[in-house]
Amino acid sequence: MKKIERKHPLAIRWFHWINFPVLLVMIYSGILIYWANDIYTIQAGQKIFFAFFPDGFYKTLSIPFRLAEGMALHFFFMWIFFINGLAYVTYTIFSGEWRYLLPNRNSFKEAWHVLLHDLYISRKKLPVKKYNGAQQIAYTAIILMGFGSLLTGLAVYKPTQFGRLTAMLGGYEWARAEHFILTIGYVLFFCVHIMQVARAGWNNFRAIVTGWEVVEENKEEETIIVDGVKEIVNKDND
Amino acid sequence: MAEENYSEDQFRKTVRKKTLKSFALFFIFICCVFLGWNWLSHQPKDAGALKPLRKAMDVNENIFSKVFSTSDLEPEYPVSSAVSRVRVNGNYGMKSALDTSSWKLLVVRNADLLSTADTIEISLDEIKKLPKTEVIFNFKCIEGWSQITWWGGVRFSDFAAHYQLGMKSCGIIEKGTEGEECKYAGLTSTDGEYYVGIDMPSMMHPQTILCYEMNGRSLPMNQGAPLRLIIPVKYGIKHLKRIGTLFFSDNRPKDFWYERGYDYYAGL
């Protein structure tokens, strides 16, 4: 027997899907700004492995000479990004959703297990629950990164008014580099996130739109308590 | 058996119906996002920036100039930190030849009072007689680079106090305006090609100087000799070189980069 089970609250789905286009605009306008002083490279000594970004990349996205536009977009959408992020954090705190999201002392071990499993190294079955250890770590880290973007962004945007913050982050130049690195982090997160969503399948993806999942309601169902959270462990499911 | 199949069928139908409903709403949401973006990118422009974004820039100016302190000092560095090769960026307003020996700064006390506009001409020697202030700070270009540079000149607030500038009354007594500052200062290059407008609190900031020295020597021609503005609380676009005219007004003076889509305030 199958049944429908609630998974993601409406608020979380809104925050998630608002954040997607807003973060996209923030990254895009960020590239428009970065182009005007595109100094970052990956290098060892004098050997440059990669320069952010190649000309072809700029041309394809028609980036050059749009600094003013980039700043105008960035300093408008930053408010939506900030408010949406703040609303998400506030909601997770007051709704109790944080219990599923925050890593606990088992998360790191479990994340290792998930990693081995996802790289096809281990065949041990994964725990079936809302967020496994790897997800808890990833989804908490991305929020911390968002907070980091906010701070480093503010340090670059108003380095005199927030002089102490800028100094704490290693100065103006460093704050700008950190802001950039965090953005690269989002892009990497996005790639892994898309791959994992694709692997997890339709039922999982549907849940972030509809809010519910179809689950097997059967014999070998077992309820366990992990850190005060009731979880359904379904032994039949992979 | 048949009954179970029926109920499973029923369940599948329910799931399909619920899924379709949610995804229809999701599709509408996606459409709204695209329509919103489309709406934004087709808005008329105000001084080179899309109107809603221009509005946001003005709101940001209000927030950062009113909610947060604007009297913070930009950190200063020892002379040894200052670079010797100072980057030159932008030569707008400096394309023609200039005879620096005959140069004088033209000051318009209150540009809003046209009938009584009272102007004065001040030579570089007179400016140099005022107490000298040096500032060694991290100069920030709006493009995203920065450099620790060393500048010398007269603190703008000292200069304004000495010549009694920036006041609404500007010599004549108008009721209720005694001792009240104009809202803006405007600066124009000698050839009029480059111009900036700056809010008075930033002009009167203790690190804002009318600069005639760089790295302890006379200001080079390509850095805006004979006199340029150094205003650490603003991006480089506001540090006008080769000042020709200085005026005060309650209306936003025209601004070169503002007209090209940048933020008027450009404060740091």
C-alpha cells in the first residue's frame, strides 16, 4: 500500500523557489560587476591554471561594459535575497524545521556513508529520512554561506561605514575575494544539488513543488527516535 | 484482488490530480518570474538606469546615509604603505591643454541665488597658504580595484570655513537660513567636460581635501594638477581632477557617471 506523506511545508517551498531566480540574478549581476576588475585566477606560483573568466565566457553571456547595470541590479536584488534568507532562517527556527536541518553528532559519520554510497563505493543502504547527514551538512552550510555573502558583500559595498567588519575579513581586497569564492561555492553546490536531485528521482523532486511524497506504507516499517525527532525508517526502500 | 487494484488505481489518480494541480501553480509562478523580469527590463530609464533600479539606488542612499553613521573615518596608513606608481584612470575633462600658471579656482557661493550669485576666484598660492592636511588611504575605484595612496592639500572643511562657503545665506541674510548648509557641492573640470555632485556631509568629512600634492610632491598633470578632489568616503569617480568651478546648491548638481547609469551617492 502506498500513501501520501507531507514533506516540505509551503513556506519552505516558497523560500526555495524565490531564492532560485534571485540568486541567479545576484550571480549574473555579480559577474557584470566582477568583469570590470577580473583579477582572480587559480594558480601555483607563476603557472596559471584558470583565469576567471575566459573571453568566450564573457562574450557568450554578453558581460562586457555593463558595470553600472550590474551594480544597479545587485543593490536592488540584494534586499530580496536578504529578506528571503532571513525569512527562511526565522521560519526554520520557529516551526521546528531546524531539527531536521541542523547536523547532529551522527551527521558526519552518516555523510561519509552517503558519500561512499553515492560514489558507488559502498552498497550499504542509506537511511530513509527527510534529510540525511550529508544533506544536513550541505543545507546548513549553504545558509552559513549566504550569511557570509551578506557580510562580505556589506564589507565591499560600504567599507568605510562598516570599516570594522571589512578589517575583520582581512581588508577590502580580501573581502572582495571572499565574496567571489562564496559565489563559486554556490555554483558548485548547485551542480551537486542538481545531480543529486536527478539521482533521487521524480518522487523526491515532486516534493519540493507539491510538498508531499508517495511512500510505501507497509509491514517492515519501524519508527525510531533520533535526537527527539520521529523518523520513519523504511527497510524496503533504497 | 480486484478491489485492491481498484483502490490502487484510485490512489494513482489522486496522486496525478494533486500533482497536476501543484505543477500548474508552479508553472504560473515560473511565468510570473519571467513576466516580472520582462517588466523590469522594459521599464523606461532614468539617467541611464532602469527606473525601479534608480529608485532602489535612492532608497539605498537614504538608508546608508541616514540609518548609519557617515562620519566614520577611513583607515589611514603609514607613508611606507603608499604605492609609488599611482594608477591613472579616466582622463575625462583633461583632454585639452591647460595653462596652470594662470589657473584660478572659480567658486560660486550659492548657485541657487542666481541674481545675487556671488563668485570669487582663488589662486593656488592662496589655497596653499591654508593649513595642509595629508591623507594616506585605500583609494577605491568603482571598477573594483584599490590602492593605498598618499595625498596632500587643504581640508575642504577648513577651506570652506576660511572663505565662508557652503552656507545657504552666503553673505546675505535670509530669514531662517542663517548657518544652514546647502545640500550639495558641485565641481566641474576646467573644460566643463567632467562634473560631479556631492552631498555636503561627505564634502565636510574631515578626510575630504582639495589636493595639490601626491606622494609628497606637486600633483602630476595626469593626476589632475593643479587641484583635484580627494574624498575617501566616495568611489574614485567622484575624485574630480583639474577643478575649474566649485559651487553650492540645494539641488543635485549634474553628475557625469550618474547620467551613465551609476549611483549618484557612490558612498563607501
